[in-house]
Amino acid sequence: MNQNGHPIMYLIAEDLARAQMSARLGEAHEARRVGQLVRARRLSRKAERAAMRARLALARAL
């Protein structure tokens, strides 16, 4: 029971806190996925540049 003696108000506040925590967790998971996608794209571009350098080096060697 809360200070006012209304258990329903306590339950509403608890549900709201739980919903807010769930929303924050969802936002954190989404941010992590975005970060992973950014890293994957960066690594992909790096690999593409390395492949291009290797092709150029091979072409120069011929």
C-alpha cells in the first residue's frame, strides 16, 4: 500500500514503472542492433577497399 492507502494507485505506478523499464530496454536493444549494423557496414567497406587494392596490385604485377 502507498502513503494514501490506495493499493490500486500503487499497482498503477508499479505497472507504469515496469512499462517504462521495458521501453528503455527495448531502446537499448535497438541501439545495440544499430551499432552492430554500423560496424558491419564499416567492415564491409574496409574489405571492399582491401579487395580493390589487391586487384590493383595484381594488375600492376602483370
